[in-house]
Amino acid sequence: MSKLRILIADDHEVVRAGVRSLLESQSDCEICGEAVTGLQAVTLTQQLQPDVVILDVTMPELNGLEATRQIRKVTPDVQVLVLSVHESEELVREILNAGAHGYILKSDAGRELTAAMHALRKHETFFTSRVAQIALRAYRNKKANDDAPVSPDSALTTREREVLQLLAEGRSNKETASALGIGVTTVETHRANIMRKLRAHSVAELVHYAVRHKMIIP
């Protein structure tokens, strides 16, 4: 049986080391790479073509939710397992809608991560019991949520969400352009569109929005 090739994406070295140590103790698992930002996770996934990507939700440059969307779009055969400290019903629902195959709370990782790998090898989804309860509650509330007003960021493009996070992290237009490989003028255009769509009037409001939606940690 071939080994399950895994990419670990988390901006905390101690978390990556812990996950690596746990999985490398399993004879059927192999760590093929590590990423410290969401953008790097997407790039390495395309380059390395792992079987599974383990993603943190809150990472610099590109959050785990957006990284999941992009990974599932450009490499649909790769399975995504989210590893997070967040138990928000809204976040779990958005992660599942983005195409993740599993969601584990970091507090449960020590006893659940190996089982998750076995499930993903068989192309099954995996959720810890607490996350499963949250997902069930989200499903029950789905009809009410469908009738609720659409979130303004649903109108943002993928690139605009990338720019939004980088600006909220305190990057200048020039630094944002460099990180994304686009021109400064293009960043300025995206910034104007984001402000209009979110009805924001300052970068401070963008930061507040990003924190509220767990795109960044203050």
C-alpha cells in the first residue's frame, strides 16, 4: 500500500512539528512538505500534488477558508483537512461549503488525527464529535440562513479576498502587489472595489471586518 502524502500548512512551527511527529509515527503516512502561509499552501499543493493538505484556518497572506477554495478549484483531487481552534457554526459551514473533507479541533488532534488520515485514505469525510454536532446544527439552520440577507463579501472575487486579507494584515499597496505578483495600480483598483462592495470607508473598517470573519487574528 502506497503512503499517504501529506502537506502541512500552519504558521506556527510548534503545531507543524507536532503534526509531523504524530503522522510520521504512522507507517502509511509521509510528509511531503510544509507551508507557513495560505498562499504558500496553494502554491505547494500545485507543485507537490499531495493526497491530503492539513490546513489551519487563520494564516497570514491567505486564510484557510480561501486557501481551501483555491486548492479545491485548482487541484480537485487533493483532500483538505482543516485543523483549527475555532468552533464557530458559521465558520464550519463556510469551510464545508468551500469543499473541505474534514474538520478537526486542535484540542482533539492528538487522539483524532490518525483516524482522520485513515478516513481520508478511503475518500471519506471526517469530523470530530464536537464539529459534527456543529455541522448538524448548521444543517438544521440552513433554511433560515438561506432566507437571510447575503453577506456582502460573497460578491468579492478570489483576488479581492486575497487583497483584503493582506491589507488587513497591514501590508502597503506595494507590499500587497509584491506578495500577489500584480501591479500596484491593480491593487489600488481591487482596494477601491472592496471598499465599495463592503461599504467600508477606511482600512480600519477592513481590519475590523477581517477580524470579525476570522481572516486574521488581532
